[in-house]
Amino acid sequence: MYPAEIVAPMAQELTQVGFEELNTPDKVDSALNASEGTVLLMVNSVCGCAAGSARPAVRASLDNEKKPGRLTTVFAGFDLEATEQARKHLLPYPPSSPAVALFKDGRLVHMIERHHIEGNPANVIAENLKAAFDEYC
């Protein structure tokens, strides 16, 4: 498990723009089982692709007319039980961090896995998310 002092600034990159930390399995279930509305979930990570592409992309994607109603995050390697519970909601996709998922009315409708993030610039990932927001939000 990563130390809190390492994770805190990386988590703040999302919480300062309105993301809610889901740090327990119950909070994960409550957010992702919402029967109405849209929820964006970012599985945050300490890796370089999270810092260089995923977090900047997620923040940039919010500069869009349509946006998810709720912004949420779990931190892989820190919020262990919450991340494990979130990954159950992400099936059939294998565990991936970082990852970004969009849920609508409690159903997973869009997924960006680590292999979609690695090697892609933040603006490309942000445009992918904006297209998903335009379709589902």
C-alpha cells in the first residue's frame, strides 16, 4: 500500500475539481449502483501514465457542455477494498489502473483502460471522454 503522503497530492488533482473519493466498498456501491444519472469513475494511480495522461485528460474532459452528474475516484494501491469493489463494477474488463469508466443509470457504458492511456496524449483521451459525455450525459 502506498503511503498517504505520496497519494495525497495525486488525489487532490481530482478532488480539487470536484471528484468525490470513494474510499470504502459501501461508498463505491452507493455511487455506481445509482439508478438514475451518470457517474464518472477514475481509478487513480501513482504511475507515470496517470500523471502525464489520465488525470490531465479527465480534468480537461470536464470542459464540455455535457458532463457526468457525479465525479468519483478510487485510488489503486491505497484504497484497497474500495478499488477491489469498484473493479467488480467494471467487469468484464480486467483490473486496470489507471482507468476511467462512465456509468449511466447504474450500467457501465464507456471504459478507458490503461492500454488506451499509455502512449496517448491527454488531449486524445479527453476528446474520447467528451464524445462519451455527449452520447450518454
